Amino acid sequence: MRANKLISFVSIISYFLFAEGYAKEVENVKISPTTVIATRAEKSVFETAGSDSVTTASEIEQLGAGNLGQSLKYEPGVSVPFDSSGTDAYVPYLENGEKSVRIRGIGGNRISIRLDGIRQPEDFSSAGGSSPIGGPGRIFFDPALLSQIEIFKTASSSLYGSDAMGGTIQGQTLGPSTLLGQELSGEYFRNSFSVNSVNDGIHNRLIAAQGEGTFSHSIVHSFREGSERKVKGSVSRNPLDFQSHAILYKGRFSSLNWFSEGTIDVYSQETKSVLDTIAGDFNKSVTHESSRNRDRFSVMAELSEGTDLLFADTLSIMIYSQESSQKSTNTQYRVRNDEIWYRDINYDTMIHGINLQANKSFDTTWGTNALRYGFETSLSDVSSGYFLTKQLSDGSQIYEDRIGMAPADAFRHGMFLIDEITVGEKNSWVLTPSLRFQHYKVDPQENAAFLKRASSKGFVAVEYENTIAAAPGLSLLHNLTPDLNIYTSYNHGVRNPSVGELNGYFEHLVSDSNFIIVPNPDLGEETSDSYELGIQFKGESSDFQLAAFQNNYDGFIDLQTVSGPVLNILSNANIGKARIQGIEFSANFLSDQTLTETGSILTGFSACWMEGEEVISGEPLNTIDPFKGSAYVAYTDESQNWGTKLAFTYRGDKDLSDISQSYGMPMPIDQSAVLDLTGWLKLNDHWEIRGGLFNLTNEHYFLWSDSSRAGGHAGVSHFDHMAQPGVNGFITLTANF
């Protein structure tokens, strides 16, 4: 199969005849990246009052990152939980791989995940809102298609609405403007091929772009294939094979004062695993096959500055349609009666939406205003299916339609406003109020499959409509010098209950554990209040950021017992309060080349410490990652023909006093210290090679974001399945023409 894929890529490449590229810019150092996520305007991360960060495409490439977690491995305060399909018997209801993003101890549907400004589908958690056990997940994209990843680490509901109460992550995809530059003229071709020892994986990425100013277009194709991630431990992961394709096409038409851009974005991933670890006493064999797909089409148009509009200097509008699906088939050859059980489970989300934003600058008696306002509206069609087929030893079959959620339409309408008001001597003060009004409605459709199961227990689907929710935010930034500022910010976050939480129905009826999860017609929204105080410095060759934060959460949606004890009936309810506080720091220093004589040296370090607890019970939050500190030193020679980087990461331990046993029995983990080494070499004008070795000391260690998700039937698993890889590496060969 792999040989055929390589041949197909050679064929693809032969169709593209592009001239000289500019891949040497991949190694350029950017001390001051720009972001739009914190203010809905392109600004340096050091000009915004809050903790935001940018990971560029070159940084992703330097790491040889095959997924989002590897791309963000050094980012303070951020982790990407990873589940190995089949670490326990709960696997029929879950999926393999990355689930979501945790920002400062909050994850799941409380983090807004966006791609080019388009909201990604929600997770369908089967065990309550704050449980570390997740559903199928929310990662429906390949980082190889991104020009950068932006993260805003505090509540941002005033800008992005519900689901942003814990922060926002946004991926910006590659396109003609990022590949050809502002002139949108010329030709660009780049193809890279990688092999990775951690999962015997191969990766091929093709990028091509062409433009003559008025019309430009680009295409990116990323293909991955491999097996299970190898771990440093006493056991091996369950055998697994995966394959994924990601294709992105953009066509852009530009005129004097406006442009339009159409995008076709397709992602497909398939996995198959043999679940040796859960065969045990109940099953002779278990296999799990899953697929994850997302198709997006969007059209965007923007009027630029110079357009004579009374109400706006610039105006942009995007219309989009996106379909996401997650499907899994779990086959269990059971010891009892030689039965074979087939579970076919799927989750589907179709979303159509319009995003509009206007920008207007004007002067008043008290200062200069940069006003941005607009609206977002979308309709999501959410559905699921759960089909159980039992093949008996005599050859007969029993078929059950066990739909676990009433299909529903979810309507979201939001209006937002943010105004940057610059005042004071030398414009040294920036006051930024922001406000969003959000309307959310869920309209369930009780189809026959849902009624058959739910009505027998006396349950009905839940309609939901919030009162118009207001989410305010306010920040104040003071420039002490042109390079140094201090800031403070407050943001109110809101999250409406998801379709799954409102209308999810789940039953687990076995002799030793009988329970049913039912809808709750009185479920309400969650809220947060986030406070941050920070200082930022940006010079020509150095920068640093220091922030202290406290986030208070109220109305956490969680499971509670409605009745028992013979049959436990559970339902989601707004019963949780939580508090999280911490400190985050990062710094980078670029040496003066005259000091090194032959090249430049870039050094840096970052750290994040935080703690959190459930306010009512006093129990620690299992979503809080332990202390993490990273440091690195990177060298680039004077001619920029080669470079190398050594990175060190220390993670603190997580002992029993910091772990709640409310969900499963997550095991304590020890502290760890890991060294990584990467490097690159430019062979000539057209060819370059890069590679890396990770965990050079072959440390046996665990990430809390992974191991804390132990739950369900985790007792039948070996803890070493959650260990991180030992020594592993990658090598990439890249062609630029």
C-alpha cells in the first residue's frame, strides 16, 4: 500500500511545473509574530492585553510534528490529551487519537476551536461535562495545512461566543497570500517527504501556488500513514494502522480595493486497531475501526481601506458550509455463548454559517478609536447513530437500533463589538471594552429510533433556548516605554449546553453496574470570570511575557444521580464551581552575531504553574497539568545553510493529594526531564534535509493530560499503555523549485 502511495505522489508532482520558491524563509527568526485572535485585528502578540501566542508553520515543520499535540508540545499552559484506542473496554464509545485542547486546566467544549474563523464540531462526551473521559474528539484537521496556530488563553466569549469560556485556538490555513506574499505574483513549489520512527509513519506534503496579481491560487496535499505510537514501557500498544489525507485548495481574485477567496478543505482519517489488551476473560478478540471526515466549502470577500463607506473602513464577509462525521465499528468476539457483537456508532454535524465584520477608525475628544463590530450566525444539524448487531453461535442475528441522542438543529446568532481606545500622552494608554450578545436555541427532532428507546423509560428530548446572553470584556494596557507595557484584563465567559448534554441518552445495563444517563429539561449555561495581570517586553533581539491569572467557573455541567440504587439514573446538571489560578512566563533572546562570529544563537525558556479545585467539594481538578518548564538553545550559521536546536522540558509530578478519584482511578505520575535535538541542512538551492531525535535520555515518563483520562473500565488496562515514547526521531527531505 505504501509503495502505491509513493508512486501516486510522484505522479502528482509531475503535473506541477513551478519556478523558484522561497523556502529559505522557513528558517527566518520571528521575534514578534502577529495574531488576530485576541482582538479580531492583525497585531503583534505584544500589543494585546492578554496571554496569546502564535506557533508558525516553520516551527511545526522544524519539530516534524505529525499532530496538534506535537506542534504545541512546548507551549506553556497548553496540552492536547491523547487516547490510545483500546486501552480499556470503554473503547466502543470513544475514538483513537487527540481529543481536544486544554488551556490552563480547561478543555473539551469549553475551548473554542476554529479553522479560518469557522467553528469546529463539538465533542460528544458520554460521561458528563467535567469528567476527564472524553467522547470522539474535536480535532478534524492536519497541522501540515496551517500557516500558523493562534491561542488566546483566557475567556473570549465577548469575541467568539459560547464555547470560548476557557479560551480559543484558531488555525489559519496556507493560501496564496501566505505563499506568494502581498504581491500575489510568482510561482511556488515545495514537496517534503518524512519518515518517523515513533509510529513507523510516513508523511508527504505537497504545496504549490501560482499568481499574477489579479488571480492567484494554491493547493496543499498532506498524506500520512503509520501504525500505533511506540511507548517506553513494559508493554506494547495495541496494534493499529492509520491513514489520512488532507487537501486544501484556495482561489483568490484581487482588485484595487477588494478581494474574494474561495476555499475547498477536505480531511479524511481512517484507523484500525486490534485490541489485545481488552480481550481478557470476556472476549476472545476485539477490533476497532474508525474514520473521521470533514468537508468545508467557504467564500470570503473583503473591502479594503480606501473604500468610501460611511460606517466602515474595511468590511469582510464569509459564507461557509461544513460537514463533519465520526464513525466507528467495534467487533467483539465474546467468550460467553461464542457471540460476536458489532457496534456501529456515528456522530455527524452539518453547519452552515455567515460571518461578517466591519472595522472603523475615528478620533474623538478623548482619543483614537479602532472599532470592530459584526455578527455571526449559524445553523448546525447534529445527529448520531448506535447500531448493535449480535451474531449468535447458531448463525442467527439480533439487531438493535440504540440511538443515543435525539437529532437536533442548533441555532447560534451573535453580535459583537470591540473598541480599542488609545488615549494619554504619547498614546500610552489603550482601553479596550468588548461585548457580545449571543442567542442559542436547540430544537430536537424525536425520530422513531430515539422514541423507541427513550419513551419506554418515560424520557423525552429537551428543547432549549437561552435568554439573550451578554458576555463583556475589558482590558487596559499601558506602554511604559515603546518596548515595555503592563496590562490587566477581565473577561466574562459563557457556554451553553451542547446538543449531546441536552439530549444525550446512554445506558449501561449489566449485572454489576446498572445506570442510565437521561436528558435534563432544566439544564442551563455555564459561566466564567477570568482575571489577568501581566507585563510584556519586545525589543529588537529579545522579548518576555509574565502573566498571573485567576479563572472562576460557575454552573459546571456534570453528572448527578437522580434515583437509585437498583437502577442508577443519572442526568447532567449545573452543579459545579471551580477555581483555577496560576503564573505563566516566557522569554527569548537572540544573540548579536558579532559575539558568535560565525552565526547567531537564539535561546529561550518558558514555564507555567497552576492549581485548581472544585469549590464546593474542595476536590482537586484532574484537568490541571503539573508544572512544566522548557528551555532551548538554537544556532544558525552565518550563511543560513544549517542550524540546530536543543530543547529541555521538565514536568512536575502529580501525587495522590492532587488527584480526585471521582472519575475512574487515574494513577499518580512522577516528574520527568526530557531532551530533544533537531537540526536542518540546506544541501543546495533546491534541496534541504532536516531531522530530530526526541527523548534523548530514553526517559520512561507520562503526560498527565493523557494518563488523567483513565476511566470507564481502565482497571483492565496496563498503565504503561499511557507511557510516552522512548528515543524516537524523524527525517525529512524537502524539494523547492
